[in-house]
Amino acid sequence: MRDTHRCPYGTVLDTNSVSSEPTKERGKIVIMTASVFARVTLLLATVVGGSCSGAQGAQQSASSSPEQVVAEVGGRTITLEEVDKKWQEVDPAEESRVTQLVYQHRRNVLDQMVGDLLIEEAAKKIGVPAAKYLDEETAKRVKLPTDADVQQFYEANKDRTGGRPLDELKGPISEFLKGQRQLQARAQLVDELKAKSGASVKVALDPPRKELTVAAHDPARGAASAPITIIEFSDFQCPFCGRVTPTLDKLRAAYPEKIRFVFKDFPLPNHAEAPKASEAAHCANDQGKYWEMHDRLFANQQALAVPALKQHAAALGLDAATFDRCLDSNKYADIVQADLEEGQKLGIQSTPTLYINGRPVVGAQPYEYFVTVIEEELARKK
């Protein structure tokens, strides 16, 4: 039986769309592309990433001239910036989706063009056609999928095969994996050529960003002065939020002095136990154990009813009477609701939605993608 709280994040052979399951209707998740390698990483991630519900946030207008006058009424001018602000007010989710989609396509094409130029230059240096150079170099880096790879892919996506047996899908899956690995090989080649070229490759296309605030009550770890701030809107009952948590822990270990993590609550309406779980984490914070409760809730997503929350508190050594009184009184319900409303104004429709220095990242994306975005942001600070 398929878990309706588990949001699908793709189909077995369709790499052009990644879908999710919103409360009322299906909607697409737009995956952002930070570099050629990140693009391939996300392509591979269609079977390991995902989110609960589906949409994403962005803010920056696709236009580079927000002061542009787009209408005049009785001598009163209306600028493109005013139009975008109104659009953000009346339909934040769609404004975010479209703005991010424009950036995604521009960046995809830009990365392709940068890669093409690097390959042409490398081919010219050794006196061979660019196409021949590309074929030979990618062939060195491509590892053809084995029967075990096909089997593993099939098992990982069995709930989206429509009941078709492996024998029927073995050929298409093998071709799909081969195509992925060829793209990955090209990306690896381009990354190597970029490294060799040093500072000669500069990308100035800035991604859409959101302006977010960190409230005094927002749980955070890491120095406020850190060059990278990751703000996560999350739901303790969402399986993909649980899936991204180890990835964020790994990032924290890899960048101990460079990242500040901030957690905001975004309990989805189809996750009935999520709001109270969020309150429980804040109640644990009263006794200095927010993150311990945070980790325990994500590790026990099938046990989030109120009695279970009180058991978790006891297991963490919290004072039971104080915790129970906090939870039963709905002490932090308003804070959870405030986070939810903040996320809605940003256009968030899925969890987890994270912002890396304001750049939206939707879904449980792989570690490598986060690293790509973080490294880009660190480079901007230099």
C-alpha cells in the first residue's frame, strides 16, 4: 500500500519532471541548478530526493531593470518592481515558482555554454575536433551500468513501476542509467577543465533570493556571524524532512565554523501530528534540549502523538511535569503558527524548503548539491 504521506518525487524513466503530492492537487517541484555537476547530481537525485507537497520560493524578478516603467495611468507610473511586489502579495507561490523557473533555465543554458567553450578550448590545444575530444574523454569516465545497478534502481522505484516486472523494464532502465552516467561524465570533464583554467571562469548570474529574518525564538546553532545561513522550514511528520536531516548534520560537520542553521516550523495540513510535535520541540527548548528533541522526533516519525511526545521528553531526561504543562497548555502554538504564516508569505508549498543565504532549495536534495550551493556562496564572500 502506497503511503499517501510520502510524496512521490519522479517517475522511473521520466527525467524531465519531478512531481510531488500537494494537499489538494499535484504540483511540480522545480529543481534549481547551481552548476553542471549539480544539475547531474539532481538528475540522479530524482530517486532519492523529494519533498512533502510541492512548490518552492524565490523572490528576485526575472528582469534586470526593476525601475522600468510598464504602465502609466493619469500621470501615475507603475514600475516593474511594483508589479512584482503585488504579484508576490497576491500569489506568492506562483511568483516564486515562475521566478525560480526562469533562473533555472538561464543557468542550465549558461552552464552548457560555459562547458562547450571549455571543451572547445581543450580540443583546440591538442588539435582535434571538439566532438571527438568530448566522446573520447567522456568514454574514459563512463562506467556502464551493471545488472546489479539496474536491479537496485528497479527496487528503489518499485512503487512507481505500475507493477511491471524487472525483465520488462531492464532495457529502458539500463539506457536511462547509461544516459545519466554520460551526462555525469561530461560534468566531471567540465569540472576538471574549470579547475585547470583557474580564475578564467567566472559566473555572474545571481540566483533568486528571499529576504528572511531570524526571530529570537527561532532555534539556531552556529555563529550568527557565519558566512552561510541555512534556514529550514520543516515538518516533523514529513518523511523527506527526516531524510534531509542527516545531510544537514553532515554539512554541519564539514563546515563547523561557516554555517549557521536555523529551524522554522511548517507543519503541513495533511500531517495532523506535526503541529504538536513542533510545540514539543519548543517545550524541550525551555529545558535546553531543543536539538535533542528535534533529532529524536525525526528518528521516530511514527510516534508523534501527544502520549509519545511525553515519552520522548522522559527519555531525554526532561522534567515531566514542566514539559507536560507546556505541551498541554499550547504554550508555543502561536509561534508555530507564526512560522507557518511566514512560510506561506514566502510561497512555500512543500517541505523541506531550505534557504541558503536566501537561495531556495526544495526537497531532500543530495549532499553534493548542498555543497555546490555553499561553495558558490562562500566564493561570493571572497
